[in-house]
Amino acid sequence: MKLRSECVLSTAILAASTFAGAAYGQATNADTAANTRAVTLEEVMVVAQRARRVSSGATNLDMAIQETPQSISVINEEQLEQFGADDINDALRMATGIQVEQTSTNLTQFLARGFEIKNTQIDGVGLPNGWGLVTNKIDSFGFEKIEVIRGANGLLTGVGNAAGTINYVRKRPTNEAQGHLGVTVGSWDRRRVEADYSTPFTDSGSWAGRVVVATEESESYLRDFDTERKYVYGVIDGQIGENGALTFGYSWQEANSNQGMWGALTFTTVDGERLDWDRSASATQDWVYWNSTTHTAFVEYTHRLGENWRATTSYNYRLYDHDSKIFMAYSLFGMDPVTHEGLFGWAYKSPYETEAHLVDAKLNGTFELFGREHEAMLGVSWAKSDGTDFYNPTDTTGVQFQALPSFPYAGDAIPEPIWGERAVYTTMDQNMKRVFGASRLALTDRFKAIVGFNWAEYELDAVDNEGKRTNKTDRELSPYAGLTFDFTDSVLGYVNYSYIFQPQEQVDFDRNYLGPSKGTNYEAGVKVEWLDQRLLTTFAVFKAEQDGLATFVDTRFMEGFAYGYYRPVDVESEGIEFEATGKLGEHVDVLLGYTYLRMDGEEGDDTYSWVPRRTANATISARVPSFTALSFGVSGKWQSGISGEEDYTFHRVYQDSYALVNAFAAWAIQPNITVRANVGNIGDEKYITSLYNVGYYGAPRNYSVSLDWRF
């Protein structure tokens, strides 16, 4: 198997993996995502903002999703709850065009349009995520919705990437006291308890607070694997004078796992024949673990400047650390088809810690010009992260690094190494400064132009364990342009252009850092509202060209440590997308999507074969008209066949097309008490979680039952 390095900016300015929220007034109400419009703030400013928020997830302008010249999907709170999507991996599986790649039990990557999503927003505040990796699972209970903006979006996050951007929208206090308590039990001794309570502190509602708590423990279908996650989030907001609103909050997540896999399974013999294992198969050992803790804090102040303008300033802080002992089993030439020998081991102890800061300030408003009203936004931001990656050296001639027993072996087959004193593997300090702006110009009543820019300066100062120092600065001005035309009140056509600029922290064979990836992104589409604006359909055609994109090559094993190395590759992606989201009648909600993709390499040949070229998704929920206390739904995703790149065995691994379908049924036995049953992977499909570096088998059919009480 191949090993990919983890960390760097992924856990640094992912800068709120269990994320610090900011930028109030940014989110869309989940039930009205298709037809939300900007609102006039009422006398009590903060209460009005709570009542109805407007999404700025794609342009930082107060625009409804159907007015935005870009493809956007929304997974709302109700869908998260109905389908038991308690972590962001399960949540994003419902989104159109998103591929969730689990290369090991503790690492996840999200893909869109063939590329890794490396950019993250929290309530519309851009947090560049250099690697796109998510360590352990992030609890989704603290979010009221998750928005996925597909296509390059450097206007917001500071760097552009052809994949897109994920915008996590935090829960905020409500105008009335309300609470929710939920209990879930499920397959593999899964136990989950969650609580959510919000209350105003004053009669007018000008000050309010909210607390969210979740805890979960579970064993697994994988041999010996178990997880534990605890999550706490608190937020307070309130009125400052007549025109100010202050918000501050804190979150904490502790995620621990034992006997997880790193590097996953080998699926080929020395002759290139496919090997098939039980779904419980694991290469782990009893001494393996991965534990992480995340602290985040944020404060935001919004000030109304007259009737049409507001200024927003926010500060986000994140402290993250993890400690891990990992064990990888890999094959040089493939496994013996009879004895199942041919694996070698690699053990590694890898603590890591990082501290990150982000300051963001922007001005939003409207202005009159040539007798028409236009919108504008101007902002600045500064981000800094300091991270240290450690390792504990050990004797690489030990049994942990030699030929392994016949697979599958037991969890006590390989003893834990004797670890040396902790040493620094890499220190990495990163800074990003940027100035950004955008404007929506009403050229006519129906014809509008969205223009924007982002100037970014990225600084990297890194030192590795061999004393090699890297100090580099990259600067770039990235334009953004879009046009929209209202053919009718319900039909909008659009085109957009974005420049791609993505600093990269990956290294080559000699541990030299790669330069930034650059390119262009184009998209054209039509958005149509149906059924009195209850249903929104989007059809889009896109093309992206990325030059110098870091592409994984192999793993280099050194004395006491190992690292993945990359090479810059020019890649082109083009395709079409379709999505329908909203309501079909009073009792039926739908989210339907389809993506067709083509990817070409430097020689015009087909590349990235592990990325499915066609995907389809459907999430449908309904209430029985004659008995609305009963609801049910299905959510599924289908993908076309894929193949992994040649690994150490010099053989490809193939996977046929497959579909995963989940379902729920819920009964409100009282107006405020609901019992829900969920079934995952109804068809009991056997599949591999990723062929990027070859993964492991996904979960078989599983069940859970939940009891929810609202008060």
C-alpha cells in the first residue's frame, strides 16, 4: 500500500476542524434555501438577523442560491437528523457530485469535479485547507446546514481550487427558548446521546445563548476497531447599542480511536489476480491508536452603518493536537495467492500540534448608480498557523518492519516497537494575507454582472528533521467574474470565470516543497424555479484546467520515518451536473443530482482513474398525507466503476459500479416525541472505501433506533 503524509495546513487552517464559527448573517434558512432574499433589519437588529439569514457562501454578497452564478448544494438540519448523518462524512455523501474518500479509518478526503476540496468556510469566512484531509470524524450536530459550492472559489477562501468549497453553517441562538434531547443505539454497540438548548436572556430577545452537546461510542464491523467522540459547542449573541451585534462562542471535540488502519489492505496477488477478504479484515495491531483534541473560539462584531451598509469583524482561534501510534502493512510485489504471505510492516508514532489564528473584516452594502441599486463587498483578512509534527524514532530492523505473517493475522501478531524520545519531524509556520472585493451590478432589470478580485500573499517557513529550511512567499491576484440573466421570473441563466491559485505544502522526492497550482475555471448553467419557488433545478456545464497540481507518486521510507512525495501534474476536468432540490408538494422533499465527468492528463490521456466518471444521488423524504405523524425516506448514491493507480505490486485494483442506499422511518408518537429507525446500506453492498491509495471495505448493512424529545 502507499502511504500519504497527513497534517500541515489541513489540521492548521482547516482552522476549525470542529470549527469556529463567525460571520453571522451568512447562512440560508434550510427550508427556504431556494427562495431566500435579503431582509431589512428590524428595530432589534440581532433578533432580525436570527430570524432570517442570507447565504453568502459563494460570493460574500447577500445573494439567494438561485441568483448565484455557481452550483451550490445544501444539506439541511432536517436531512442530517432524518438520515442519522451524525458526522460530516455521512452528511457530504448526500451532496451532489461529492466523493467521500476514506483512505484509512482516520483520514478522509472530499472530492468534487475530480479534485480534492481543499477550501473550507465557516459561516462564510474562508479558511484555506492545504491538504483537504480530515482527521477522525467531525461531529455534524453543531451545524444547522452544510453548503457545498462546486468550482473554483478563491474570492472567499483566499485560494482557488477547481473542486469547490465546503461552507459549514453553525447553529446560532433562537428567538424563543427551545431544546432537543436525542438518544441513539445501533449496530456494533453504537451509543449516542445529544442535547441542544437555546434560550433568550432578555424579554426582548436582544441577548440569547445556545449550548450543543454530543457524545458517541461505538465498536465496528472492522476487527478490533472502536471509536469515541465527545463534542461541546456554546454560543452567545446580543445587541450592542442600537446598531451593533456581538457574537462569541467556543467548541471542543475529543475524538479517540483504537486499532484503526493506516494504509489499508492489499487486494492483488503477485500475478495481479484480485484478492477478496472478509469485510472485517484489518491490518491493525492492538497497540495502534489515534487520539485528537480540538479547541476553537471565536468572536464577531457586526455594526450597521445606516440603512444599507454593515461592517463585520471576526476573530477565530483554534488549538489542535493529536497523538497516534500507527501500523501499516504493504506489499512490494503482491501477495502469494495460496499462503497470503508477502506483506511487510511499518510502525510509526506521530504526535502533532498546531495553533491557528484568523482575523477577517469586511464591509457589505448597496449603492445607487445610474438610477439602479447595486451591491458591493470589500474585505481584508489575515491568517497564521504554527504547527509542529513530531515522531518517536525506533529500530527499523525490528520485526515490525520485516515480513509479516500470513494475512489475515491476529491483533497481537506484531509486538509494539520500543519508541525513542520524541523528536521534531517538521515545523511549519504559515501566514496568509489577503484583500478581496466583489460587486453585483444591475446592468438592467434582468441582466446582472458579478465581478470580484482576491489578492493573496502566502508565506511558508518550514524546517524538517534533517535541518533543511524552506522559506518562500507566493503572491497572486485572482479575478472572478459572472453574468446572470433572468429569462423569466423563474428562469435564470449564468456564466462564470474564476482564476485558480492554490499554494501547496506537498513535497517532492527530495522533500522540496512544490510551487503553487494555477489555472482557470469556467461554468455556464441554467437555474429554474418550479412549483411556486418550492423546487429549484440547476443544470451546469463546467471546465477546469489546473497546472502544477500536486499528485501523489509514492512513499519514501527513511530511517525511523516515512513520507509521501508528489509531482506537479497538469490536469483538465470537464463535465455536466444536474440537481433538483426542494419540495414536490406539501409533504415530499427531494435532493436529486447527477454528475458526468471527464479528466485528461498532460498527454491528453485519461487520468485519475480512481475518480468515478459518473455519479448519481437521490435523497427523498415524505410524510403520509393522511397521517403526518409518520414520515419515511431513502437516500442513495451510485457511482460508476473505478480503478486504482498501480501500487507497489505494479497491479491495478478495479471496482465495479455500485450503489449505497440508506433509509429511515419515523413516528411522532407525541407532537414533541419522535421514534426513528434507520437502515444503512440496505442492499448490503460490498465495496472498497477508496482506490486513491487502495482502501478497505465499507460498512455492511447496519441498523439504529433513535428517540428524540423536543421541548
